[in-house]
Amino acid sequence: MKKAIIIGATSGIGKGLAKLLADNNYKIGLTGRRVELLNELKNENPNFYIKSFDINDTNVVGQKLDELTTELGGLDLLIISSGIGDINENLDFEIEKRTIDTNVLGFTCVADWTFNYLEKQKSGHLVAISSIGGLRGSRQAPAYNATKAYQINYLEGLRQKAKKLNTSIFVTDIRPGLVDTEMAKGEGLFWVMPVEKTVRQIYTYVTQRWRLIATILKRIPRPIYDKM
Ligand SMILES: NC(=O)c1ccc[n+]([C@@H]2O[C@H](COP(=O)([O-])OP(=O)(O)OC[C@H]3O[C@@H](n4cnc5c(N)ncnc54)[C@H](OP(=O)(O)O)[C@@H]3O)[C@@H](O)[C@H]2O)c1
């Protein structure tokens, strides 16, 4: 059984991905701050392992992820689906700060722990859900779009680092448009995608990469493979 952790699995895209991975024979660690929602999910599936923590509490993130990985018995895939985004036309600094804390500091703490873990085991996949919003600034939600631009750039850095290491570590940045979750706010939203459709597309994209690797691996002649 493959092992995955989803950061931000209590609702929306993360929750949808957790259910889809479970249907595809994954053992999954689910995280988020809302303990009652994690408990509800745990009761739905014996292959769900739960750990409640706030990614902004960067002093505990590493310890919580170590514990969850030990409970799962390893880690092949970690998906960062945590994030917040609020409309903030009045530039309330508290909203901007909260957004930066979660989408930049917490995000970086989780991404770094994951990359270092994968580097040690020389394989695995880090996936993060950034946003198409990261491509341009927004007058309605300046911090949200700016933090998503940070994520896109940071992930590119990690992808480059993985390539240089010449190991089987993959870093994937998913940039959805609008998805029908608690986060999608505002009026006049257009082309809003249902969660189920979004997570199916993410799953196909993420696992196709592994399908390709599996196909290549299967075709490597035994004498060469034994030397790898
Ligand atoms: N919905 C969209 O239109 C859309 C479009 C593009 C990109 N995205 C991105 O997709 C990702 C998932 O969003 P969503 O739409 O699925 O929204 P969502 O339903 O609000 O889910 C966000 C998840 O993040 C977790 N989270 C938030 N702050 C956290 C913190 N400090 N520590 C730990 N977990 C935290 C939440 O769990 P708790 O509250 O339990 O902690 C929740 O599980 C986000 O990064 C978002 O920016 C969304």
C-alpha cells in the first residue's frame, strides 16, 4: 500500500483527494486544525490516520509529521492542500498577516520538512495546490495572490533542487481556477469547478507520472536494474 499525507484534509480539495486516494488503495494521514472533522473522517475509513495541528505553529510541524509518518509506516506522497484566502478590499493587516502566516510560513515549513524527508529516502512526491491566482496581483485579495505567487516560485526552486540531486523526487505544483469549496468566495464567480471533478483531474495528473516511472522501471533489464 502506498502512503500519503494530506495537509488540509478537513474540507474542500484536500478532503476530496483523501477519499479518492483511499479508493485507490492508499494509506493516508489526514491533517487540519478541526479535530471533530478529522475524527468524522477517521470513522469513515480504517486507512485514514489523523493528526491535528496548525501549520502556522512551525515549532511543532516537524514533530507532528514525524509522528504521522511513523504511524503510516513511511511516506510516498505528501499533498499540501492547506491554505486560506479572504477578500480584503480594506487592507485589514490582520487578514493579510494571517494569509502570509499560513500560505507562506506554514507552507514553507511543511514543504521543507517534506523535501528533506524525501531527500533522505531518495524518492517520493511533493504536491502543492497553489492557484492560478498566483500569476497576477489582485486588488480584492492582494495577500492571497501574492502568497500564491510565492508558492509557485518556491515550488519551482524545489523542483530544480530535486532535478540537481538526480534522485526520484518529484515536485508538482497544481494551479486550479475556481473550485466549489468553502474558500471560493465573492459574487460573479465563473467557471467554478465541482470538487469531485477537480480532485479526479489532480489525481490523474499526479499518478500518471508514477505510471510512467513504473513503465520505465518495468522495462529496465535486470543486470542494469541490479546495479542501480
Ligand atoms: N477553492 C478554490 O477556488 C481554489 C482555487 C485555487 C486554489 N485553491 C487552493 O486550494 C487549497 C485548498 O483550498 P480549498 O478550496 O479546498 O479550501 P478549504 O475547503 O477552505 O480547505 C482548506 C484546508 O486548509 C486547512 N488549513 C487552513 N489553515 C490551516 C492551518 N493554519 N493549519 C492547518 N491546516 C489549515 C483547513 O483545515 P482546518 O480549517 O481544519 O485547519 C482545510 O482543510 C488552498 O491552498 C487554496 O488556496 C483553491
